[in-house]
Amino acid sequence: MVHLYAYQGSDDLHQRLEIDAHVGGVNDLAFSHPNKQLCVVTCGDDKLIKVWDMTGKKLFTFDGHEAPVYSVCPHQKENIQFIFSTAVDGKIKAWLYDNVGSRVDYDAPGHWCTMLYSADGSRLFSGGTSKEGDSFLVEWNESEGAIKRTYSGFRKKSAGIVKFDTTRNRFLAAGEDGQIKFWDMDNTNILASTEAEGGLPSLPCLRFNREGNLLVVTTADNGFKVLANTDGLRALRTIEARSYDASRAPMEMKVSTSAMITSTSPVVSKVERVDQSSPARPIPITSGVESIGRGIEKKPRNLEDVSDKSKPWELTEIVNPVQCRAVTTPDKSDSKVVRLLYTNSGIGILALGSNGVQKLWKWTRSEQNLSGKATANVAPQHWQPNSGLLMANDVPGNSEEAVPCIALSKNDSYVMSACGGKVSLFNMMTFKVMTTFMPPPPSPTYLAFHPQDNNIIAIGMEDSTIHIYNVRVDEVKTKLRGHQKHITGLAFSTTLNILVSSGADAQLFFWNTDTWEKRKSITIQMPAGKTPQGDTRVQFHFDQVHLLISHETQLAIYDASKMERIRQWVPQDALSSPISCAAYSCNSQLVYATFMDGNIGVFDADSLRLRCRIAPSAYITPASSNSQTMYPLVVTAHPQEPNQFAVGLADGSVKVIEPSDAEKKWGVPVPADNGIDNGRTATSSTTNTSEQLQR
């Protein structure tokens, strides 16, 4: 059974809920906040982990351990929410809140163990005791599932399980042999120990408060002691003073004799001095209020945002490197970059080469990059697990004919890709292949996760069909037919409950995602003299209604609710080469389009009016730009920064590009009455007489 209590302060404590959680004992519980919902995670002798909301409703059941589950550790890293669990057979598993199953499987020393993160969430530890009575305290390299360091200082064989805690991102404490032992996280040798004036059991339980200035430890007579450093004593005296000021008797607590151990103990004083010598630097906030506040802060209106009709509008043209910021990722690919994605957290970028190998680069927090997000000010690091594994796809002998495709799960935990062979699902932390499916023929040509259920995948195929595949049950639920050539694009709209597909036949199909029946098909209207050849890409606007269509001959905006085209732009003037790729900015206010001559165009998304041209001389080095093949094959937009994008080039390099510090944004919006100048207006069309509509 699990009992939940509500605490309002003082002695106002009452039971709120009773949950019959597990068959057998409940071994551990912890609070978590998946999707900002307060929940409690439990585990038990029935080998299960369960997640409950505050009404007692069961939200998830995780089944996969082969022994009773001893402990749980919910955590959030970047934007990935997960649960570590440990079983009495020493198996550690990790679970996402999605019912897909365990993501990792580690072997823990000590078997019976608990797991804890440091206060800032950057370091992972486990402590436990084996059947033979040997106790362990270790730090993990969580991306590898390998032990980083093992702490020494445990001496006595134990019949129970050692307990430990962390504080201040610097210290560890564990109870063993009737003592409390302390370690500096960066040193495997024991730092200090204390018996806390005696009376402790062989394996005491202990816990720091949030500030790390108080440590509570259980006693052999079923009481507890509170150890305090100078800051802790000061805090306790403040609490006592407040209780007297309020004319209320202090709350009664059952404690043993000598309940308060102060810093008179020389050993505790030693730890206290180390604590106080640590630099009092504020830790940068990486998520939450700071990020939100920055986004909604009201800034003075920039005069450039106001159309000055007395001054003729001019297209912003960036031709020199000093006019923008660009950084090249190190360790470029050995083959051309054919697919490119930012991680959804915004801290990394993932490139798929034509050789089927994926590379991952990550930015880290530093003095030059306080946010830790992707930026053109600092070069990222090529990230690879210590195992040396590569995220490499099966590639057939005729790799030039293969169509690479890639999709990233919304929590960045795994990536799915193919390059002419079967589809592989990779773990983004370990680079291990979790599963493979859909071996050719036909070969996959486009991949898309269902936005509401990452177990459902839409797979466009070389034979023009679309397979709706359920990863969890390894089954194709249905096949969608209608295209005449291979699939080149897929996009879901949860607002309209549709899947839009595009093909090399220059057709768009609209499918109902409830029944998977075709609602309509449209043939893309080609500019005069152009043939419907080449890939057609589709991407939904942030509003999930407007749809961006990109083809080498045009950019177009469709209203997907009416399945009608409302805007079209064709290459012209300085941007007259074929389009290689296009993408919405994260706020869907801009469209980034790359061209086969190396130019990049930045358009207003609503009107498709060009507001900025970035010449290849601004971001490609002269030595490379002499090559006729040097141009962006793909473009992708940062998921949180609307003015940042990245391009993948034919030489295997990736460039991250932002406006200069002086400009902050790409050009000036085109006034509505000035868009016709220089022939750069978007061609608008609300009729589709030449398009073949099928119901």
C-alpha cells in the first residue's frame, strides 16, 4: 500500500489517499513531474514500476525487470523525462513515459542499490550492497552505462543495504559500520567520518536538506539525530525564533538523546570548512522561469520593425563574413550531408551523410555560451560515446541511388534512420541499435514519427506506398496507396487530424489519421516550361494549418484545411538557381531556402516576400567556394531561436548561421505596398483550376 499525505504546515498533516499499488511489498517511491503533472512513482516485489497521479489514477506500468524492483529515481535531463529503476538482481533500467519499454540495461555493483543525481542533475551515483555483504558507492557515466569511479572506504561486511545521499554538487555521505562517511565527489578516497556521538545503527539511513547545511541520520533506538554546520545552526535558530514570535509551542518530535550534533565535532567541522571554502558562484538556470521570462520580456520596439514609408525599402544582402555569424562543426563528415536536424532541446545538431553514418555535435555551457544552446559564437563538440560506436546504417552497394531519411523522437532519446537498407532505431545516449525493421525491398525513402504517439511511424517507400508502422508490436497497421513515384515528404497535423504526403510525382495527398483514408490529392502546379521532377518537401506551419511546399522550381504555401494553394514564389533575379531545400523558422515567421548556387534566401513566411539574401561568400571559405558542388543540400531551423539555422554542405561540413550582433535578425520586413518592386513579390493564387482535385 502507498499512503499519500497532505501537509499544510505546523502539525496539520492528514492522509489524502491510499493506493493499493503492488502485489507484495512497496520497496520505494518518489515524486516526479512528467509533462508538469505531479505524480508519484512506485516499485515493488511484483517486479513492476508504476506511475500514479494525485487522484490515485494509474498512468503507466513499466514491466521488464526479472526480479523485485528495489528503487526508483525519476529525473529530467534537458527536455528528456525518464525513470531509472534498480532490481535486486543488480539490473538497472531506464524508462521514458511512453510505454515503449526499457531504454537501457546496466549491471550495478552491489546489486541491491539506490541511484541519486547530484543537485544540479549533472552527475549520477549509485550505492548498494551485494549478497556477500560488500558495499559499493560509484559514479556513473550515464551515456555509456559504465562506472566512472568507485569510492573506497567501506570496510565491514554488511547484512543490510548501505544508504547514501549527495549535497551541494560536491559531497557524498553514506552510513556504514555505525558511522557517517563523507567523500568529495571528485576524490575516491574517504574525506571524513563521524560516529555522531554514538548511538547509530550499523547501516543508518541519512538525508541532507536541500541547502546541504543539515543532515538527518537514524539512530539505533528508532529516533534520529540532526547534524548541522554553522549555516544550519543559524537556520534552526531562525526557525525557533519565528515559532516563539508567533506565540506557538514548537512542534514535538520524537528524537533520541543528544539529538542535535553541532559543529563541535572535529570531523564534522572538517567537512564544514570544506563546504564554506567552495566558491559561492550562482549556478546558471538552464530551464524554467528564466527561459520563459527571457521569451516574454517586453523589449522596446525596434524602429526597424516600423515601416518608414519615406525611406524606400531595400533588400538586405549579406555578402561578407563580417555581416553575419557562422561556425563550422568540427570533424566534418566523409560524405556529403544529405539530412540535417537540430535536437529538440536545441543543444545539438545531427547530420546524416550519404554514406549512412550519422554524426552528433553538442554545445556545452561555458562563459562564452551561458545557455548551453546551439550558437554560432562557439563551435560545438563532436559527441561520441566512449565505446566508439558509430550510428551507421546499412547501405547497399549502389549507395548513390539510396534515398537517406531520418526522424528524431520528440524527447531526443532515439533517432530513426535508413539509407537504402532497413530502418534502424538508435539510442541517442549510447548509439546502440535498439531495433531494425522494414528490410528492403522496397526501401524506405522518408520517415516521420506520429506527434502524439512515437510508437506510430509513417514510412514513405520507394514503391510509392506509405506504411503506417507500430514499433511496439512490430507490425504494419496499414498501407496507403495513391502516389505514382517514391515518397519524398510526410507531415502530420494534429489540429486537422491529417497526414500530408508528397512524392517525386509532384503530387500531394491528404490522409485522415483516424481512418487512414484518402481525403484529397493535388498535383502541384509547375511554372511554365518546368517539368514535375525532383523531390517535393512538406512542412507544417506552427499553426498546423498552413503548409510549406518546397520543390526545386518553387516555394508554395497551402491552406491544408481547404487543401488550396494561397502563395507561390519561383526562383528569380539574384535567386534564380534551383531550390535545394527549405524550412520554416521555429516560430514560422520566416522561411529559410537554400539554392544550388550557394545562395540562401530568408523570406517572410506569410507573404513569401524575400527580405534577405545571404551570398555563399558570407559563409563558405574562398578555398571551398571554387568548387561548383559547394552548396547547401539541406537546411534546418533551430527549435527555439527563430533567427538561427544550419545548413549541410556537399563537402560534408555543417554551418550554423545567425545574424550579426549588430543586426540581431535577418533583414527588414517587406512593406505590403513595396513588395512588387524588383519583381520579388510572391505570386498569389487562390484558385486551382489547373490542379487535379480528387475526392
